[in-house]
Amino acid sequence: MSKNISRRDFLKGTAAGAMGLASVSLLKFGTASAAESFVPGTYSATAEGMIGPVKATLTFDETRITNVVLDVSGETEGIGAAAGEELAKQILAAQGSAIDGVSGATVTSGAVKTAVDSCIAQARTGAALTEAGTPEAKPSGSAQKWSWEEYPGDITPDSQEKTEVLVIGCGFAGSVAGVSAAEKGAKVTVIEKAAQPNGRGGHITSFGSKVVKKALADGYIKPEQMDYAQIVRNWIRWSHGRLNEKILWMFARKSAATMDWLCDKMESQGLHATLWADFYKGPDYTEWPVTHFFYDDTTDFIYLNGVSHGLGMDVLLPALKKYGESLGVTYIFNASCERLVRPDSKGKVTGAIVNVGGKHVQYNADAVVLAAGDYSADEEMMRRYNPWALNAMDERMYIPQWVNTGDLHKQALWIGAAMQKNESHAAVMHLESGAQSYNFLHVNCFGERFMNEDVNTQSKASGKAFWGDHRAYTIYDSEALAKIAAQCEQGLSGGISCGQQYRRMGTPFDMDVENALLQAKIADGNIMVADTLEELARKINVPVDAFVAAVKRYNELVEKGSDDDFGKRAEIMISITKPPFYAGKLAATLLSASGGLHSDEFMHVLDTKDEVIPGLYVCGTIAGDFHGSGDYPTICPGINHGRCLTFGRLAGIQAAGGSVDEIADYDVKMP
């Protein structure tokens, strides 16, 4: 959350100047956490720089990084060698990627951080990656043995505590579950692995809330845009039917009442709820006006690389914690759950064993709610359940980084739970940590146009992975941003990849915000600027002739009024003629691996025989059977936060002895 974590810590970067090989060894005990453990060995990973890949090779003992070798020889001459040496020193001193970086080599610093993070993730499990940063191929026909398939053994607790509802995880879902159980009068304990409630972004899907109804009354949306039964049908079609439809329909009926509840509770704390204005309205790819967000009076409405001030999770999570404390909820941070307690293999879950300050405390509870987030920081689980995303992604974005290691997925499996049946799991992978993509001309690492840019951000993030080293750029000129603003106002463009992420319903496109983001992205090296196309091609390291030809061809199609090459709508095509010219780096950013535990519409965790595990509930991204076909349905922007809210509330109520029937149903038919 941005009030406690600086933006610098999460500006990932994508490329720029460095040269040389730098190596630093540990001479004394570093700053690694005492709770951290590694599989000793040497691990390597690469990340894409501006000119080429940078490589990090880290050596670990059981508890710390002992040696750092950085190869940044492919970057800008005269900058890289010094940057590599300094970065290696910083990494060793910090025992990780939480470093300042090197001034003048911002993007190289970001690429190095990404590679270092991958090495650390490998060392946690002993999983090896190839030099390209992708999983090593196993021999054909061999049986893969995954580390979590072997139970690591029992833990004897040092002490025991009694609570009624134990919530594991204090992100959005866990925060909502905790206060919902406490409203029922239960004694609630919420434990969190990180140092504070954690979350990113702020878009939240809900159908038919009072915020939506007001937008309808004010004329900002149309009745046919509230046909939620049609949305669910589209959602099922998007997912190829590989999900539990009952869960979707439960969400459709209950999300309005849960959002109205949240609006009422947050209003008393000075937060305002609004509907997002920039949902995409194209005829082929259409987003629905279902996306809510919260803000306070201090916000600038700028969302940069997962971090914001005064809006989204930055204000929601502290407000929910404050409300929970008023209800008597106990919050325990820096506390890692290490085992779930189920004395009888066919019986009830009765609690969990939690590492609190190095001591194992067994919390005995009437019900346990799993809200521990996803597993995208665990390389081995990504190889098992999300191999395409692992291959296609350029970077990860999770706040805080590296807490989402699938601990509770594994612990639930150890007591008899099952993972969802559909594979591979859905990945939330947007073009987020690089530049905004818009729907401008996109070129790949060969300088060639390769797609119809009038698609959702998920498709762009995946589509560029088919070409060379996965690099891709969005190309535009000095007049393009004003033109895209006009398109968004006219309803021609918008959405996650094109519009402003926190434009309120009824407010104009804010060019001050857009220009501030442009300058920030130029400063961090994610957007390059040049006075000629030839110079721009050289800056992004693509073949000059091919790049200039691609721009010329695109301009011809704009003039012709027909995209004969890829079929993009003519009315949104913008020519590239007025210098300066811009190239924004498109970074496929993994936000969440959104597959999880086998569950039903009542948030029960199920076993391999589809039977309920008594006393165990699940909500948020750890819950499975909600998304299908390996993709995330961006037709409802913010749907993961939407299910955190709706199912977090329903799980908390049931864990405290209540019923889902206490939440009013919404009639999903079009008004």
C-alpha cells in the first residue's frame, strides 16, 4: 500500500543502459530474514533490457545470498559496467531486489531486479530454470514429482490459542471475511504473512449495485448494459465452460448486496464509491459497466505500476482494518501459517499452526477461512499449473512481492483438499508494468506489425510471446494522446489497455493525468522518444528498415480507411506523422495466477471426491473453479476483486454460523 511502500520499490522497469560483468561475494551476514530458507546452489535467470537480455546468477546457502554475478554486457556501452558493479553490491547488501538501483540506468536496474527475483524464487524450491528463464523441459514420458506432493511432517506447537473464526490472509478477501464474521458476533482472528494488509489496484466488479443504478438514472449507462444474465453467458463462453457455473450465478445474485454493504461501511470513513467510466465499448471486444472503485479527497487519480495514492486498495484496506478493530477483530501480521489442523482425515478442520515470531502457535477455531492469495511467486507451481503464463510473462506485480507462494494451496492439499479440475489455470496478465499500450500500432522485436491492436490486454500480453524474444512496442506520435482522449470520450476506445484506469463516471478524460503518466514512463525508461522514426528504431533495438516500412504501411492503411492486413476498425486507427515519435515498451505483467482449490458456490473447500471438508472455507484468488480455459475474463474488469468482496463476505458470514440467504438476491434480468 502506497502510504507505507514507495513507488520506487515497485517500478519494475524494462530495459536500458549497462555493460559488463559484475560479481560480489558475501563477506559477512547480510540482511536476509531469519525465516527465509533456500535450497543451496547457484541459480540463473534473465530479463529483457533495452538493448538485450541481462543475466543474474546468484549463489545461495541455506539462509542467504552469498554471491551475485550480473552480466549486463549487452546494454549501452559506458553505462553498464559501472551499473552492474553497483547493482551487484546493492543486491548482496539488501539480500534481494529491494534496492535503489543506479541513476541513469533505471531500466537496466529494473531488468536486473526482475532476474534477481526469479533466482530467489528458484532457490526457495530448488527449481531450476533454463538460461532463457523458462522451465527446464523434463524428459519425454517421465513422471514429474512436485515438491508439495510429499507431506513435510507434523509440527508440534509451542502454545495454543482459541478463537471462533480464523481467517488466513489479510488481503481484500480476508479483510472482508474477517469483518463479516465479526459482524455476526464471532471472535475473529486474522493472520497475515506480510507486515500489513496487502493489495494492488482497486477495480471491483459488482452487478446491479446502487452505484450502477445511479449511473443508469443519470444517463451514463443504458438498461441493456445491465443484462447480467447475458454477461454470465458471455463469461461462460469466454471460459469454454471449464468452470462451475453455480459459482458464477451465486456471484451474479449476491454481488449487488455485498457492494452496497461495502459502500455504506466505507462512506462512514470518508471514502467515495464510483463507477469506472473507461470500460471498453468496441463492437468485437466489449467490457461491461460493472467496475467500481473507492477514493478519498486526497487522491490525484494517478495509478502507476500498481501503486496509487488515495484510491483503490490504498484506502480500502486500512479502512476495513479500522472497521474490523472496532468490531474486536484481532490482526496478527508477520505470521505465516505452516499447517492446517485436521485431526481426522475425514473430519473437520479445527484450526491452524502459525509461525509467530519464530514460535509455533496453534489457533483452534470453529471455522477456518482461507484467503491467502495466489501462487504466482512460486516457480514450481507456475510450471505445474500455469506454464503458458510463465513463458509469456515479462514481469510480476504483486504487493508486497514474493509473499504469494501458494503456501495454503499446498497445506490444504496435505489435509485432503483437491485443486480445481480445469487446467491450465487462468492468469491475470496485463500490459501493466511497462507502457500503456493503447490501440496504436504495435511492432515486435523484428520491427514488424503482428496483430490487430483492437483487442483486450490479455490477448496483447499473450500475442507478443509468439515473436522472437517477446519484445513489443506501441508506436505513436505527438498528436496521438489527444486523439485517444477524444476516442474515449466518444465511446470508441477505452478499457484496461487504452483508457484511464481511474476515470470516474461522468468526468472527462484528464489530459493532466495522461501527461503525468507519459513523463513518468519516459523517466523510468519504458517510453522512448525520438525526432525521427529511424532514431526511434535504433533506441528500441529493432531493424530500422523493417520498422520504417511498418509505420509507412500503417499510415497508408489509415489513409485508405481500411486495415487490409489485420482488420482493425478504421475509426480508431491513428496515423504516425508528427514528431516527436514515441515507442512504449509492452510488458506482459503477471498480476495473479487465478486458479486454486476445488470449491463450490458456498465457498466450501472440496476434496478429490467432490465432498465438503467441514470447517474449511475459501475466498479470493486461492479459490478455484471460477475461471476457465487458462484466461481471465476482462469483459468484467476487476472481477478478481469482485469475487474477493462477494465471496469474502459470504465465507465470513457462514464461518460465523450464518447463511448465504442473509444476503439479498439481485434479479439478474435486464431492467
